[in-house]
Amino acid sequence: MQAITVRDRATAPALTEEPYPHAAENDVVVRVCAAGFTRGELDWPSTWSDRAGRDRTPSVPGHEVSGTVAELGYGTTGLTVGQRVFGLTDWARNGTLAEYVAVEARNLAPLPADVEHTVAAALPISGLTAWQGLFDHGRLTAGQTVMIHGIAGGVGSLAAQLACEAGARVIGTGRAHDRDTALGLGAAAFLDLSADPLDQAGQVDVVLDVIGGDVLERSAALVRPGGTLVTVVSPPPARPRDGHAVFFVVEPDRARLTDLVRRVRDGRLRPLIGAVRPLAEAPSAFTPSHRTPGRTIIRVAEGE
């Protein structure tokens, strides 16, 4: 099969021929129709080594998949060959920028026939991160105010829609050109990170951060006493007064994926997709110069 692989940190990703994946117990092999990826994953240790610390290159990046079940591993139940599915693959196994990928069945959810694969591939990491950050860790409720750093990105844009639907007030941050996007997502206010003081909007109940660095360092002071700072970048250097600081890694959740795709079908949730590119162009999508509004999704196969 064709796949995008990385072999060492000094060599760019490349399109190569790789073996068809093995379906372990409770796995399925998915024929990939569309895949999502995170540019920063080339810096993740799990891209280069397994859980025991052993080198696992050449490895295939990408951890969001939408496609059809091609094969069932021994003992796999709940899914059938030919079924449309989408989900989140294991960090320490070969990923989704390939024609086929082996995935634990429990990490996949059924995909309704009226949701396109390119849309579904934009949901797993961004949607689950947004939900878990806002509600599981941030404990956001109606009437509260949340500040979302990087509101125009994959996670931030879905978080804004979910927070607004929950009855929360949203303040977004980002670059100046993200203002219209943020307001269109339902944000009540927008702060330009290059020009506006972060405390301009007053204190908030929850901060959801996907940027890190100096923005994360300044965020604890933005949270009112008893509130929560949540980040997916690194452990926060400080926590809000009388509150909580949470660093987390997104976890697979079939039930939540089903709920998120239901919202997409109902028109209540819309992933921001900036570009859809073929598998052969995936290596260039990892370059720092490649920037598009919204997610870049890789189309691997047409149709079912």
C-alpha cells in the first residue's frame, strides 16, 4: 500500500510503499478515505518509538481516520466489513496517512451515510479535545465565560461552537485576521494576541489553551478564583487562585464521537476545513510555510 512515512528527524515525510497492516486481536483494518493529522506530531516521542522506548521507524503519521472497514481482527465485535467508520488511532502505532490502517475497534464510531469522509476526518482529535477540555476538565456550565486561545484553529473553532451551544459566553484569541472567524463562530469578543492585553476582557471561569508558551504562562491570572485553566500543550507553570490547572492528552471515546457526528448532521457543529489535498501532497502539508485557515484534510481514496 502507499503511505506517508518518516524515517528520521532530519528527513522530511515521503510517499513510500509499505506492507499492508496486520489486524491484531480486537482490531479492524480500515480502508482510509480521508485522514487528519497534526503538524506538531513529528515532534511527539510516540512518532518515533513505541511504549517500551524502542525505535519504530519508518512510521506513518496521522491519527484521525474516516473510511470503511476492510478486515476484522480475531475477536472483533460491533463492526462489520464494509461499514463506514471514523475515529482516533493509537499514538504509538502506524497512523492514517496511508491507504489502510489497523485500529482498535473500540476507538472507532459508525459514520452516517450523509456525512462526508473529509468532514468526519476533521472531528476526532479536534472534537474530542474540545469536548474533554471544556466539559470533562474545565467543567464549563451555562452562564459561565470561557476564553479560548487559538479560536480559529481546529480545536478552538469546535470548542467555540460547543461552548456557545452549552450557554457559555465565549472570548476568543488569535491573530488579527482571525477576528471575523471568531465572531462568526459565536464569540462575544476577540483579542488579538499581538496587540491586545489578555486581561482586557476581564476574568473568566475557564481558559482553554492550545497555544502554550507565553500565552499559557499569562493565562492563570485571567481565571477568576475557583476557575480552571486547561491546556493540551504542556503542564501549566501556575494555577488560578483557589482553582485548578489541567494538562491533558485527548482520549478516544466512541460514545462522544457518535454525539459529535450527530451534531454535525443536525447542523449544530461545523468543522473548519481549509484545504483537502491528495495523499501524494501530504508531505508538503507538514512544512511550516503551509498554513491555511482551518484544518487540512488528506483525501486518500474516493467513494466507499
